[in-house]
Amino acid sequence: MYRPIRLPDKAARLRLRYNIGLQQIILMSKLDKLLEQVLRGSSDANTNFGDLCRLLRSLGFTERTRGTHHIFTKAGVVERVNLQREGNNAKVYQVRQVRAVIAKYKLGGE
């Protein structure tokens, strides 16, 4: 069971969870939460477009834009990731493609 703890100012940007069983404190940034969400595949339809772009940039991808297409490339990764908006969210099939690339190349530190 996780018991949420209220954090002050700067630390408020982080989520702190205290696991009583293992006596561990886990800090997760917004990008860590998003990476976990993408890898789990729990809500592909509700993945924010801007957050997904920010996640790819944090993983070392470079972005270029051609019209409405945001194209992400990275040295050592053969596939190009192409994202488009669907309202405020990314398209579902493109979130699945991002998950496949992250899993294939073991990006994200895990």
C-alpha cells in the first residue's frame, strides 16, 4: 500500500510514495510517470501530445517539424518517430509506435 505525503514547494513537482512493506521512498517526476504510462499502455488515447514530445526529447531524440508532422530521430535508432496531434492528444497508433521503439532499444533507463 502506498500512502501519499504532501510535499513543500520545489518538491511538490515530484510525487513521493512511501512503501511501508519495503521501507522505500520513490520519487517520480512527471516524465517518469509518463514513461511508465506509455510502457504500460494503460491510456494510449489520453496521452497528451506536448508531454509525449517532451518525453522523446528527454530520451535524446531530436525534433523537426514539417507542417503538422513532428518527426523525431536519434542516433542508433533506425526508426523515425512521427507524431501528429489529435486535439490535445497524440494519435493512439503513434503512442503504440513510441512504446515499441522505447521497448526495442531499451530507452528510459530500464
